[in-house]
Amino acid sequence: MTTQDTPAEPAVLVQGVSLRYGSQIALEDVSLEISRGSSFALLGPNGAGKTSLMSVLATLRTADAGRVVVAGHDVNRAPRKVRESIGMVFQDASLDDRLTAEENLDFHGRVYGMPGNARRSATDRVLELVELSEWREAPVRTFSGGMKRRLEIARALMHDPEILFLDEPTVGLDAQTRERIWTYLDNERHTRGLTLLTTTHYIEEVDRADWICIIDKGRVIAQGSPSDLKQKHGKPYLHVVAALPEIRSALLDTYPDARTTGPEQISIPADGEEFVPEFLSRFGSRLHEIRFEAPTLEAAFLNLTGRTLRDRADGEREAQRAAGRRAGRQ
Amino acid sequence: MTDFLPILRGIHGVWLREIMRATRDRGQLLGGVSRPLIWLLILGVGLNPYFRGEVFGEVRLVLPYNYLQFLFPAVIVLNIMYTSIQFAVSVIWDREFGFLREVLVSPMPRWAVLLGKVLGGATAATGHGILVLILARFADVTLTPLEVVEAIIYMFMLSFALTCFGVVLAGKVRSFEGFGVFSNTVILPLYFASSSVFPLDPSLTRTQLVVTYPEWLVALIRVNPITYAVDVLRGILIGFNQFPPYIGLGLVAAGMVVFFFMALRGFGK
Amino acid sequence: MTGGWKRWRRPVLDIGLIAALLAALNFLPSDNSLADRRKQGVLRYCVSESANALAEPRELRLAEGIARQLDLRLEVQTVANIGRSFNPRDWNLSRGQCDMIGGLANTETNRNFLTLLPNGSRIALVRAGPAEAPPRGAEMGVYLRAPGLDRVRLASYLRAQGWRAQPLRTPEALSGWLAGGGQAIVSTLTQLPPDTGTNPLPPEAGESTDLAFGLWRGDVTLTRAIRNALERELDHIPPE
């Protein structure tokens, strides 16, 4: 690990990066900053440029223009230093099914130039972390999708990186496994100051991030903390159930944006900080049920891109593909 | 040169992985045995009587060896060719399944990754060549320990060159299915057109040769590098050369270098 | 490497099994040549009429020893045809007739036709007759009979000496020629009339080579058995 850089320096600095594949624009004038120890989510529909950006950060591709500094090293001038300080969890399974969990990790350690005893202790540590210690000698082909993913995360952490890149890390996994994986990652973040950069489709995962960057068609269209983005680009709603028709008509008269959304239900946009106290003082005692819906990222994303966050068909296809890829590796 | 040790560890790691994969793949091991069995035990034994001397002064096989002895080095080369070029599958496989990417984002330089892989493939191929050597007694090929060592060193050189060649081929094939074609379009044609299963009379001039075989076949055999590769191994194992051995050795050595750099150019793109 | 020997156990067992299988296959016979001899109980050993046991008793002893080791009866067949012409094809010597041929020079020419097992006896060319070589222009008899010697080399030697070659085809012709005061180039295997002197020839005339047993190329199992038996025989019948 390189530690000579100043703590104030961001983990990742991207300034005016552009990338083209032939005539197709993959990234255009992308600038962002990821502070150390944070969890950063890169959000965007398929083909928005998330993977391209990851490739540039991981020194797999060279940007046509702009400057990229990762862990204090310029990706063009010191790609090896950059590679030493990052860990990568790919969207596609990339474990060797014929080898055991331990052998996969050992291989990774060798490739990262780790000496034998460092490999052994790191193997123990990361297997412990992802709760796979008991499976260390099992061949990876006997693993479930979730176990493989956990092992891949363990592998990416093996050489003690400063920054972990996770490309759609939980696609095709059930909610429980997703939760477990995030527990491991947050744990590493808090104990070791690991910086996370994630691309994902799952709204719950985005919500966990400290900072979100929404990109579409190769451009950054918004960034901020989840609450910022929701505040700025999403709308909260109040759903109220009132049995008496006169109350319902009074609501509709008072709030011109309110709409009837059920047999006895009316939904009202809850804009502004003073809305809720004011509403409660007026109508609070005369309603059967009040439900507050906080502003969502989904709504914010819709507002910004004109698309839903996760094109459902798309997401499912992807999940199947990922599962197929994993299953196909016999 | 403090960077050297980690790179060496990386090369060793990649090599080790190839060895583990190769030795755990029972299908590949079985192929490594079944080929020599088919070629030496079935084809060799089947054809041997037809190349046998029957009348003193009449010649069926122009070489001072029996057919099994003649075929034996060629079967080793065939086994090496198959394993080396089959190794390209693992490169395609790694590309398809992201394993290559995992290595390519590591600090290991690309040439070191390729070197580790090729050394692994070459070791496996040499191993398959050694499996055939075990059958030496069957073919009535007697070997001294020095000859065995020479043969193994040469087999490794040949394996290295062919493995790099396999990786170059793999760079041209974009899908798995494409590989099955290799065996029919590359391995077998090269093998058969190399004087591996039938001899060119070493005492005959080119003009005399085309009396026995059609001109085009002789030409094909003469331009085929495998002809010279097999010839060197024959020189080592049964002491017989149809061509000066430095031609084959030079070709193999050049192949190691040229194919390695060609493979490096296409590797990991 | 962690895991140590354990991870290699299965692959090593697999490879060991394969190696053992291949090693075992080595003991499959590659042909019937030895089995056929065993069935008949006879090893047919062909020698030239003129280069018979009397001329080369050591070779015969070796052949007998080989047959004994293989549990076969040695059947010596003297073949008048052997050496009749320079081209061995004219001798009509076939695999149906002989299993092993004696009295062959271990030369490239012979190796092209047969598998040769050098047996430690030697063959060379000598000049039969008085110690003094004949003058240039004289006629020199040539009686070789031992096949596979380098005739081209001998011819150029004769030319260089200025001698005119006079081929002698039969033993009678040879003894007649010598009795008439002529000199002749002969091989060391040739039976000469008593009291005939022999004089060594320089290397330009022809090399001194091993004698070898000739076996039919392609008789893999018989060749191997005879080779092994010969090696054991040579332990107590050392090379000349």
C-alpha cells in the first residue's frame, strides 16, 4: 500500500475525461472526485458508460483526453502503482472453477507478487471476512452464485487495496446475500478506510452510498449525496385515507396538485419543509390513515434521465446472463 | 530490480495454475494417452508388416529402422502439437470468462502473464510428450539417459513454440466453437504433410523423389516446418535425420521467439 | 504453496496410473516374429557356403548361444547363393527362408536392407599372395563374397595402384588364380588354400568393420529378444 500521499487527497480524481470507441462516444468530459474511505456509487442505465469509466480507472483503457488520478497515482504515468492499490470485482464471474477457493486466492496473491507467508495470512483473513473459511478446500465449481461472489470480493481484498471497484457486484443474487456482501464491505470500509466504487442497478445499494454520481450517455448529469439528490430531484408524497367525502373534497380544494389514488385515498405532493406540520395541524385529526413517502432516487433518476433506473426486462436479462455465465463454467 | 521478484512470483503463479488445470483435466490427460495408443499401437502395429523386409536387397522402408521406430518420434510431436494447440482453448476460455481480465488488472506486466501461461502450456505439452516416451520399449527404441534429457529439452522448446503459435491462433478465433476447427484445419494437415507417417528417401535427390511421390506432395512436405521439427526429434531418438538437424533446431528456436512476440501483440486485447 | 501434497494427490495418482498403464503396454508384443519362432522351435541361421562355421567359428558360437537362450534349436543353413553377385537381390534370400543372417559387414549398405546387430567379430580386406605387391599394370584378382563392403572405394584404390581388376566368381576360380601365381583381394572371411600369405591393405582400400547378424527389419520382438541374448553372450564371448 502506498501511503506517502497526503490524506486530504481524494482516492479518485477524474478531470475532463473523454473516451471514444471509433465514432461512438463512451465518455464525454467526465469529472468526479471520490474521497477516501467513502462509498461511491456510479449510477446509470445500461450503456451509459459506467463500465468504460471503470476500465479507465483500472488502467485497462486509456482515455482520449483528461486526467485520472487513482490513489495518488496518475493512471497513465504510473499504471502499475494504480493496479497495486486497487481491487476489482468484475461483473462476470472470473474465478477458476477447477481450483479450490484457497487456490484461487493463492493464485491471486502470487499474481500480485505477495510472498508466501503474506499470502497465507491474507487468505485466512479474507476467507474469514466473507465467512468462507470452512470452504477453503472446496472446488469453486461446487459453490453457489452467492458464494462465488463472496469469494471474488475476498480475492479483490486479498492484496490489501486502497480502493475497491465493484462492477454490478450483486447482480443475480438474492436479497439476503446482497445484504451480507454489503455488511462485509462496510466493515472493511470502517475498519480499514477502504474506498468503494460501485456500479449497480439496485436502489437499496445506491442508498447506502455516501455519494452518487448519475451518468447517462457518457456524461455526468448529477452528483451528490443520496439525500441531496432526492431533495433536489425527487418528490415526497403524502398518502391519506379519509372515509368522509367532504374531507376528501376539502383536501382536493386546499392542494391543487393532490390526486385521488384509491377508493378513499388521496395523494398529495409534500414539497417544502413546512408542509407536513401545516398539513397535520389542519387535517391531522380527521383522517383514518396517513402514509408519508420519502423522496426516492428512483424518482430522481426518472426526472433526470427520463428513464426508470432499472429497465426491468433489461435487469432480468442481465441477471440470467450472469447466472448462465457462472453455471456455464464447469 | 526490486520489481523482479514479484514478477517472478506472478509468472510462477500463472504457470502453476496452468499445471493444476492441465493435471486436473482428466479429459485432456486421457487424450494425451489415447493418441499415442491409437497411433503407435494401432496404426504403427497395423502398418509395420507392410514396411517389413522380406527379401534381402529389396527395400520397402527406405530407412534403416522399422516402421514403429520411424513413427515413434512423430507420435511424440503429434501429442505435443495437440496439447500445445489445445492450450489455446484455455486462452479463449480465460477471455470468455473474465479470468484474463483479473490478471490483466494486476500489477503483473502483460508479457509476464503470457510467459507464465505459455510456460504452463509448454510444460503440459512436454508432459504429454514424455507419456509417449514411456512407450519406447514397445517401439523398440532404446534410449540412453542423455538422449532422454536431450529429447525432453527439445520437446520443451517445440512445445513452447507451438503453444505460442496456439495463442496466436486463439487471437484469431473469437468463439469457443471455432476451436474445434483447429484440429482439422491446422494440426492434422501439418502433421500429415510432414513426412511423419511416411518417409522421404533420404538418399534420393529431389528429382528422384518426385518419381516416388507427386511433385506437389514433396513440395508441401519441404515447406512444412513440422517436417523439420519431427526430423530433429528422430535424430535424437533413433539417430536418423533426413535433413541437417540445425534446420529444425533453428526453426523451433525462431518459432519460440517470433510466435511469442506475435502472441504478445494479440494477447489480452 | 498452501495445501501442499494434498492438492496434488489426485493428479499425481492419475498420472501415475497412466504412466503405469503405458509402461505395462510396453510388454504387449508389437508383432508375431518371436511368437512364430517359438511355435516352430527353430531359429534359422543363414550363412554363406564359403564363409561357414570354419571360417568364422566365433559367430557360430554366438548364434548357438542366442538360440539356446531363446530356447530354440539353431538350424544352420549354408546358402550357396550368398555372395554370388554384388547385388544381394540376386541371392534370393527371403524372410521365409532365414530368420538371421551371419557373416555380414556392419556397413551402411547392409543396414539399408536389414537390421544389423554387430557381434564383435571383424571383417577386413586383405591381399592374398606374396608379401611383395605386384607392379602397376598387373592384374589383381577380386573375390569378395562378403556383402555390403564398399566396392567403389576398393575400385578407386585399385585404380590408384594401377592394377587391373579381375573378378573371381567361385572358390575354385580363386584357388586356381592363386595357384597360377596371381594375387587377389579377398575378405578375411574367405577360406584360402593352405599356405597362402595375406597382407593387410591400407584404409583407402576399405575399412575394417564389425561383423553383424542381419535380421529382417520390422521383426520387432524377435530382434529385441536376439539383441538381448547377444548382449548376454558377449559377456562371456568377448569381442575380438
